Amino acid sequence: MLRSFSDLARCTIGATDGDLGSVRDVYFDDGTWTVRYLVVDTGDWLPGRRVLVSPMSIRSSDPARRTLRVALTRTQVTHSPDVNTAKPVSRHDEIDLSHYYGYPYYWVGPYRWGVASCPYPLPERPPVARPIVQEVPARARHNEHQHLQNGTAVLGHAIRTEDGDIGHVEDVLVDDEAWAIRYMVVDAKNWWPGKKVFVSPEWLTQATWDESMPLSCIALAVAGGSSCGRTAILSSEHRPTVAPRSPAGGATQYRC
């Protein structure tokens, strides 16, 4: 199922022994457009910290209640490596987290999650002491400045095609199985008043994370091999449909 970032950003993360807190942001890598970590505000039980939780830890999801259950304990999270989420997350930070939680290196392997196309759930483990960081293969160390971006970095960006601007990104849609960003929800009010369009990251030719710079979108190829920029995006048959919110205020559901 596709989950919007605006809904994920209000989810509660439930551990095996109580709630960890609420999602405030995500980190995704801009090479594969995959969510690598949820940024969780731990609230009153662990004041002053925001912790990173990998989708590899998620056991189940309840979109209606906006809850994600993880195979972690509060004790594990309390003693986890303290990553400063106000700064860019480095490869060294990721290696620390991988060693502590037992995450495999997602950047080593042929698939989106290294050895798999989806983040397989980790078994519940007892709390462990923070290990001494061991030497890791050069392939895992080669890119210290990993291209991890905040989910909020995408919001507000302009999307531009070869024949003009489409609009501004107001949300992103995440596949909650592979944790891949499938679409950006673009408010097209300056071009097509009152409408929203869906743009896939696969159509982007350039992504610059300076807020003053637009994201460039290639003209989408449609049936017959033709393409025509904004019109092609409107012609695409691969657009999500939106299910209305439940009366109880559950998450908006999107389906392809």
C-alpha cells in the first residue's frame, strides 16, 4: 500500500514494551529514493532525543490507527548510538546503527536493501551493549558522505518539465513494503487550478536539494512512444487512486 509522508509523519512507533514516540521525518537516499530511516521523537520518556529506526525493524503496520510496531525495546533504543539528526547522517553513523541493531548493510548487494528487495523484519533481540566498531569492507566505507535526504527536503520543491512548470511538491507517497518513494504529489494550481498530479522519481533528470532550485522532470513517455511533457503526465495510466479517510480520521490510502 502507498502511504503519504504526511500520514507517516503522525504515526506512533510501538516497541515491544511501550511506545517509542512519534515519527517526525524520514531519511531517504536520493540514489534509489528509498526510505532508510524513520526519525522518531521519543517525547517525555527519553527527553531531548530523536532516534533513527530502520524499516528493517518494523513488524506490522496499522494505517487506520497510524501505528507502526517494531521489534525493538525501549532499553535497546535508550542505549542506541546517538545520531545528531540536525546534521547530515554519515556512513559512519549508519555503520554504528547497523552494528548495534544487527542490520545488514543495505548498501552492499545488488538489490534495493542489499541482499533483498524489501527490508525483511529483524527478530526480537535482548538489549545489547554498544559494540566496538570493527573494521568493515572498503566497499562499505567508500562513500562516507552518503546521499541521505530529509523527507521534508522534497516538500515545496517546484517540478519542471521541458514545456513548463507543473507545480510544487506537497507530499510524497511511500510503498510500505519496499519503503520506496513511488510518487510525489504535486499541487498543479498555477498550471491546472484545483488539481494535483503524481510524478514518479523515475521521471526526474535532475534533483537539486537547494530549496530555490526546481526538480527537473523528463517528458513522460506514453503509449506509442510519444511524449509531450505536462500533457504526457496527465495521460499516464500509472496514477494512484485515493481512498477517502475513514470517519475515525485514519490515514489516507493510495493504490496504484
